[in-house]
Amino acid sequence: MSQQTALIIDDEPDIRELLEITLGRMNLRTRSACNVKEAYQWLAREHFDLCLTDMRLPDGTGLDIIEFVQKNHSHTPIAMITAYGCIETATQALKAGAFDFITKPVDLERLRELVSSALRLGEADTAVQITEGPLLGHSVPMQKLRNKIDKLARSQAPVYISGESGSGKELVARQIHLQGSRAKQPFIPVNCGAIPTELMESEFFGHKKGSFSGANEDKPGLFQAAHGGTLFLDEVADLPLSMQVKLLRALQEKAIRPVGSQQEHLVDVRILSATHKNLNHEVAHERFRQDLYYRLNVIELAVPPLRERPEDIELLSESILKRLSADSTAVHLHPDALLKLQSYSFSGNVRELENMLERAYTLADGEYIHAHDLQFQHAALLKTQVASQHSQSAPPQPEHSLEHVDNLEGHLEDIERKLITQALEETRWNRTAAAQRLGLSFRSLRYRLKKLGID
């Protein structure tokens, strides 16, 4: 295997020498340039496995070099060296296509991690590429989505994945992770809305033995579990403001402090986040910190709703039915059912399609699901609205009577217990299917089962 080569671009001789020595000890051959013109000359003469560039150069900026490399050497990862605290500059670099950034004075441990991660991108390029995976569909919106995932997988930039509930945001996050340099490291998804507020700091950052009642041993947090890999913050808009402050500090310092500890621990984690809420709206109403929003939303990736890609419904349906009939006689979608599905506006997206086909699969006779086997939620909702209009003359009744409620929390738990039990019974106690039916993550359902004492 030939020795890998890095191009170092900085107008300060001391910085260039430090980087050359550090990379040389990592068995990398180095080339150096003190300005933009010299960097372009090196890039024209040789192939580089990595570029490191300062932001300010005598005849231009590091952004000029990033744009040049993106246009002419798109498979070469490039990292920006910025002054400490220049978050806006770092964000500009990431949006322009930089793999990552590092601040001055250069932390050598952080530099070595960055270089190792960047060089692993070459290994990912030579590995078998994920062309389809769980993101099924040949429609134009899905092709565009996959192209964006290919580009984002080559970066370490935080990505905010926007999209409606049930559209597959976690699948997109997992695909970004699998196609990037961190693919062999952990992918840790967490539903921020499923963690009790009082346990949030411990869940994210870990705790030391004896730090609070019940802390019988040291426990690593989610950041430590994701070290070297990716932490996916689903439903990030549900984080309370007090936790948003602590999360912001962890992202800024790239370090966490476990509950009860006096020491901070460096963590190397890529952050992906998502929510079905409109984060701009949450920021405007002061329910989400603007500074944290800018930290998470360096690059936004929109996941298309199912109604914008009806041509993918056939492929998605085939995949779902194949999974459902894995241990029994195969069941297929009849053309009349497919036409009906393609004309339906899925408010719950792929998750709603899955639920609909699971019901139809259970009720259908024979090897085909016909149009009359499908039950549409919108049709049921319309019937409810019509019935409501007919009863407008009746005096309004409270939705829930307070007559027999002496404990609101206990009453709400009873309602929650009944709904969860019903979902479990309808899915033959398949917890994964029940969680999907209720619109919860598996982790959230597991927490609720434990809280409510449902075996």
C-alpha cells in the first residue's frame, strides 16, 4: 500500500512545521504551501488524501481552497484551521464542503483524531457502496435525497434532518452514518422526548457513583457510548431549555462532565438531529435556543413526504408485504389496491403505509390485498366530522368528566395504559409493531411499559 499524502496550507512557518511533524509521525507524507497560489500548484501536480488549510492566507482564504477542492478534487477531504471561537467561520467552511475544522492553538490529540477520521473516508470509498438500503424508492425526490446523503456522509458537519412524522428521518440519519468514515463506530439514536427531565443530564453525560440517590455505580452517558461514532438526537425540539444550555456547552467544548464529576472528558461525536416540529417556529416562540439551533442546523436535509413520491409506493409496499409474509404464504398488492394507495394523501407517511398494510394483510383472504381490504384513516375522520356536524344542535359536553377524577396523573396513566395495552393486543404483543402503531420509538415504549408496570 502506497504512503498517503497530506497537503498543509498555512502562512505561519511554525504551524506548518508542527503539522508536518505530527502527520509525519502518523506515517503520512506531507507537502506544504504558504498561500493559495502555491496550494493550487501542488493540487495540479499531485493527488492528496487530505488537505489542511488555514482560514486567512496572504492571497485569499481557506474558503477559496475548499471551493476549488470541492470542484476539482471532490473525493479529497479538506479540513479548516480557524482561530479559537470563530464559530461563524467554521460554519461557513462546513457549509462550503469542509470535512471538519480544528481551532488554534491546535490540540494534537484532536488533530490526530480528525486526520484518522478523514483518511477512513478513502476506505469507505473503496468499500461496497450502499445504493438502496432501507431508503427505498426510485422517484426524483429520493434520488436527490440519496445524492445529498452521499455528500453529507463525507463531512463531519452537524446535520438537521427535517421532515414530517413517519417519513424516515432516523433511516436517513443511519444512512449518513453508514456511508461515512464513522461507519464502523457506534450509531446511537435517542428520542429526546422519551427521557424524563430529571434523568436527562445523567442519560446524556453519565454520572459518578454516589452522585445522587440510586447512583450505585459509575455509568457512562450517551455521548460516551457514541464516542468515535454518531449521536442522533431525534425529536430534539422536546429538550427542555435547561438541558439545551448543557447540550450547547458540550457541542462547543467537544467535552462532557458526568454528574458528580469535577473533570471534563473529551468526546469525538458527530451530531445528527431531527424533529417533526418547525424549529424556526420554536426559536421564534423562545421554546428553543437560537444559539443551539445554529449549532445543530449547520446543514439542513429535508426528507420528502410520501405524497410527493407516489411512484415509490409500489416498491415500498412490496418490501413491507415481503417482511410480513416472511414465515407464511406470500401476499401481494392487487393493481386496484395500488391505484387506491397512490391516490391517497398519507399524513403519516411511510409509517402510516406500514400500519395500513399490516391491517390489510391480517384481514385479507387469499394471496392478494384488494382495494376493499384497505382502511383509510382520513375516511374514518371524515365520518366523524360529518357526525359531529349533525349533532351541533346538542348542548356541548365535556370530553372527559371531572366527576370521578381525584388524581389527574393517575387518571392519565390509566388512559395511557389502556391505549398501550390495546396496541400490544392488536399487534400480538409485538413491541416494535406496537411502538410504530402508537407513533413512539421502541426506546420510548420500553420506558413507558416499565413505568406503567405492563409485562
